[in-house]
Amino acid sequence: MARRRAAPLLALGLLGLFGVSWARPVDQQAGLHVDADVGSSDPGLDDYTVEAQADFVPSLPGAPPSKLRIFAGYVTVDEDAGRALFYTFVESTRSPKDDPLVLWLNGGPGCSSLGGGFLAELGPFYPTPGGEQLILNKWAWNRVANMLFLESPAFVGFSYSNSSRDARVGDARTARDARQFLLRWFDRFPQYRDHNFHISGESYAGHYIPQLASAIVRGNKQDGKEQPINLKGFLVGNAWSDPEIDNRAALAFWWSHAIVSTETRDGALKNCDFSAIGPLEEQEEEEVYVSAVEGPLPGAAAAAASLGGRRAEKCDEFVNRAMQEMGNINIYDIYADVCLTPGPSAAAAVGATTPRRPSAFPASQARQLALMLRGHPAGCSTRPMLGKHYDPCIDSETEAYLNRRDVQLALHANVSGELPGPWKDCTQAIEYKRRDVLRTILPLYRELIDAGLKILVYSGDVDAIVPVIGTRNWIRELDLPITKPWRPWTSSTGQVGGWTVEHQGLTFASVRGAGHMVPYTQPERALHLFSSYLEELTL
């Protein structure tokens, strides 16, 4: 049955959030990873399981000398499907036996926590141009915690499945697989089972994290079936949480920052349905998956006109007008300039001779252009005030580094060399359930607050993808009593790091001057926020 025409998006920004197209992969062969023939050369590993010792990474190509202890490898989460998730784990440099264990999840859906978290934001290293070397990150989160990075779901990064059916995935299986990963990872690293455990992440991890936390809380109640996971809480940044609220907030943010005109804002408000993305008419069951080619991608500024007919056409008109007015800016950090020559791929995506947007083009071409520009998650931007660490095209360097064969072998990744295609920061190999992307996550917050978890929601205040306005609005919808009022918080440099308010069961903090990827755009403030959360210090 032919697919019906899909409704337009409201925004370019949403593609920056998800930054991924979806296409079914061919069936893959089993055995993409094997037990690495790596023995422990570190006498400190004698107390580790044989499986953990096999995952030990004595060194990474191009890395400076350090005493970091890193592990990487695969954990099978479904034997029947041959589905395995790839992880990287770096122990705390302070006190690995005492410090908490923290899982980091990047969003997408479909973006890698190895490339995003471990190498581009909060991990121990940053790659240099060309992916030739690694340099140490002085603000790495493993200074205060044992950090675990997971590429999830299957087909993201080095994770894989032997069944092409697994390319169709949604929130439920993503959470189920992540919990199964943790249970088996703790079997491999039993010394961490009793550590305080927290989950962290950003963007579409606004869905991943609460749902994984809920799966853990519920699983812990199953007496005797499995050992409980010692989950204490979670923190999530610039979290995609409620489509209606986040979408309206994105439009308000654009207008309040003089990015779009009053007429465009008013037209979009009048003609676009902010709670839905997708078809003008009802879809068949098998058509409820996001497709970058045949349907709009979801995201923070998304709004599809599901009311049909003339209203949908008017929404499309204001979609294009908004993007035309927006110009060639970095939607992840509106105060960062963009590179004017990010490469030929962006121009080719819209048939233009330069990567700059044409004066007018249909929304489908805008989506494709945005998809290509998402190849630079930092917007391929320059922002001198962020300091020397800020590399405008770090994603390209991450991809170059992780596609080196010597790096893959060092990480025990793609050992057989049979994974299809190169490693990508955001995969084009999954189809994610549209209904899940459109579902509000707010009821889970009430459940998790009642479960007694510690929750920090933080937001970079110059992000136009999932702006701070929306996060504050959906927190207000939870109607939680305020226990400590709104106030500025100060980072370790003595400067105001942002503003915070404490509710019963949930703390909110903005991060001043941070974009969508808070740990990268404001690393010192992010580490201070993270440390304060772990140590239960008042900001």
C-alpha cells in the first residue's frame, strides 16, 4: 500500500535533535564480535572476572600517557536475535572503589554515546583534527564517577543485531534492552553491583532515561528473579519530554530571540498542530516509524499539521518561512557562528552550489539539509569565549578516529570487520516508532518521584532545539511544591553558572551560556553541576 503524503515539520531545529535518517539494513551475519584474546597486563585487574579482563583496553591509539583504566566490549541482550550492545567504561580517577557508577546515554534516537559522550562531551579525551590523536579533557566526569557509556539501541554505533527486524524499534524495547544490558554488565563487573548507580544523558535521553529508570524500579520489585540494581537517581539535560510543550517553547524561543518574525510565529501558532508529527490521515500500523525520506523527523521544534487540507498547506508555508528567516545559524547554540564551508555534502543534499540555504525550498529539502548539517553536532561552529577546548567540528574528528581499524581493535569493536558501513555518530539504520516520540513522558516523572529517586533536570539556556522555556513549562505541569526558591548558582570559578529551583522530588538548574550539549559547551559548569548532584550538595 502506498504511503500517504506526510505533513510538514515546523522546524529545522528538530532535525538537529535527532539527526538521523532511517533505512532497513540487510540481515547481518552472526559473530560480529568474538572473545578478545587480551590478557590482563595490569596486576590490578586480578580481582576482575575473566570477561572483564578480556574487555580491558591497555591503551588507545594516539592517546597521551595516563593512568586511566578503560574497558570496552559487547554485551548480548538477546541471544535469539543475536542482539548485542557496545559499551565503553572508564573508571574514576579519584576512587573507583568508592565513587558512584553513572551510565551516560546520548539521544537521537539513534546517536552514539561513545562518540557523543565518551569522545566529544564529558569523557576523558577529545580527538584532534583528522582523528589522529587524543587529548585529555580536564573537565571529564570520570574525575568524580565511574562512567559507563552505552550505544543503544541496536544498530547505533558498534551495537548490532543479526536480525534486520530489530531495525524497527521504539522506547519499550530500548528500555528493556538497556536494563538487560545492565544486569549482564553487573555479572561481568560484580564489584560495582553495590555502588550507588545513576543514569545521565541528554536530548532524546529525555525519553530513554525515565523509561529505563522505571524498568529498573519495577524490575527490582520482582522478588528473587534477578539481583536488584542499586538505582539512586538520574540527571538529564535539554530533555525532549512533551511534544506540545517543547514545540511551542521552541517557537517562543525563536521569536523572543529575534530569529523569526512575529507574522511567522503567529502563522505557525494558528495553523500547526504542535502535539503531532506525521500523516495527514490515519496510517497503517506498519507505517508508524519515522522516515527521513518519506516522512518528517520528530524533534523539539517539530509540528506537523495533522488536521489535513488547507491548514496543513498553511503550516507548510510557515515552516518554510521560519527556516528562511532563521538563516544559516547554529540551532544547537544560537550564539555560536557556523562554518561557512562545512563540506560538499550539505550543498549536495539540496542541490545547491554552497551549503548556505537557498532563499526558498520545500520542507522535504529542508529536512535533508538539516540532516546533513547534523553531521556536525556542535553546529560546526566557532565560539571563542568557550575556550581553547572548543573544536567546531569535533564530530568529524570523532568519526575519523572511530573508523580507524587500529582504534576499533583496541576497543574490541567490530572485531570481525563485518559491520556494514562506517561508524557514524548518528545512524541511518534504524526506524524509530513515531508514536513513542510523540508520547509525553511526564507521567513517569510522577512515578519515579514517588519511588524516591533523586532527579536533576538541567538545561543549557542558549539551545534552540529543546530550549529552557519548554523544560520549565513541563516541570510546572508536574505541580510539585517548591522546597527551595529560585536563585543563582555559582560554579567553581566564582561565576554565576546558571539558576536553580528545588521542588519536592526534583531539582531544576539552567546552565548559563550552554547549548544543547551542555558538557561540551560549558564543561566546567557541567562538571560542577554533576559533582554537586552526586555529592548531594546544594547549588
